[in-house]
Amino acid sequence: MAVRLGGFLFLAVLLSAVDASRPAINQELSNLFNELWRLDVNRLKPGIDYTISVQGRAGFVNQGSHVVLDHASMPLFSNVNENKLRNTTTFSRFMKLLDNYERSTGITERVTPEELTEINLFLDAVLETQVMKRAHQYLVSKGKSSSDSRQFKNQLNLIWFHLYHRQRNTGPDSCGFEHVFVGETKSGTEIIGFHNWVQFYLQEKNSHLDYKGYKARDQDLPDQDDHVLNLQFSWHGVMKPVGSAFIGTSPEFEMALFTIIFLMNTERSTTVLVNIDQCQMELVVIRQGRCLGTAYPKLLSSNSRHIGVNSH
């Protein structure tokens, strides 16, 4: 009996240690992000505006390896309503920014007057959405942003579009927007960033990207309705062993979430555990001085599977 009880105690201590290694649910941000989720009227709907095929579970791949077993014979995206993308202002202006950057780090970025105009028009469109207006309101209430919309636009521009050095001994070669939404390669052997579904779809459509399969635990298999995926893919022949992205969400929704986490914290690296819609996820934000270094979601549980686990 004592041995059995000791076993239970050991298991309880082990499980509590696992739980302790993960941050507690941030309920305030969960509530806010669910409000932003409901306000995200530009989000595309699975099965209506797009269809994905998650296929097989991807295997382990070492960083820098070019040898990988493909567990997905078909593309991730079967179809996407491109008319909706083109006719939704934030999406259409977002897509114009995707070809403005050098793919490889170590190559100095040159921003043309036309590209500056595209950035300004995109930020103007984002600031007109209810999603970003609510995010702005929250940040003002916390003393993290000015109530003046022009100053808030400048703040967004600094966080997301200000160029900085990601690789030494070069000119400014990166920015938060490029890293998170466009993706970069390092030394020709590593994909860094690249956490956006629209860029994923467009690169896949143009045969620059090959989806290799999803990444998930045994008990938490993804499906075609999930709005966050952990996945594996190659891009221009370079492997990303484990990547992640929201699926279907608008650029303003993703920018709002990561901007709030960036401004509400001062640590170089911040991980927030939140429940959004039917998903439990970690949102990770890493700073590069006053700018964004990287930001991405990491899906922990989908289809409300975490509710039964966390209800004890």
C-alpha cells in the first residue's frame, strides 16, 4: 500500500513539475484575444474560403539537413479564395509587401520610395480595422501607447518595419515584418521566421515551397478546421524542421496579438499561454532592441481538448 501510494505521489510530483515548466494561462490576454478573434471579420473561413489537407505526421529532421521523408504528397492548401484576398484591403496591401525583401540574411535591404508608400498604405488599412482599434484602445489603457493614432502608427512602424542587423558585418538586413510574415534564410542552410499562412500558400502555389507534414503529439491530431498548425516544410530547397502559423487569420489580427505582447513586456523573450477560440497555444515574442525579432504561435491543443485536461 505504501509503495503504491509512493508511486502515486511520485507521479503527482512529476506531473506538477511538467505543469510548472509551462506558464499559467494568461486569462486577461485570453479574454482580449478572443475579443479580437470575434472582431476579425476579414478572417477566411475553413471549408468555405480555403481548404487544407494536413495529411501525415512529419518526422524528426536535424537543422540544416536536406534529407527528409515527405509525409505529405499533396500541398497543404487545396484551394484559397484569392478573390477575397484581393478584395480585402488589408490582405491585398499585405501581399504587395511580400516581394520587398531579400530572402537571405547578410544582404543589406534597400527600401525604395514605392515600398515606403506600400508600408504606409498597409499600416493605414490595418489601423482602420476594428481589430487594431481595439488593440490600440487596450494599449492606451495600459499606458503603453499614445492615444494619438499617428503616434501609434509610428510605433507600429518601428516595431515591425524598422530595419536592423540580424547578421553581423553587413548593413541592415532584416525587420520584424520580413522575419515573421515573409521568412528568411540563413547561410543557405536554415529557414528562420516564416510564420504566415498567406505567404505559405503563395510560395506553395508557385512551387517554391513543399509541405512535408504536420507536427503534433499523438493525442492531438490536427484537422482541416484548425486555425493554428505546427508544420514542417522546405522552401527553395532549405528545410524548416518545425514551423508554425495561424491559418486563415487576417494580418491585422496577427499583428495586434504580437504587438500587444511586445509592448506589455520588456524581457528579451516572452512566452504567453492563452486560449483562443478552441485552441490552447503559446505565443512567443522575442525582441530585437526596440523592434520585433520574431513572433509565432505554438499550438498545444485544438478542438477544445485542453478543457477537460485543465478543468481539475
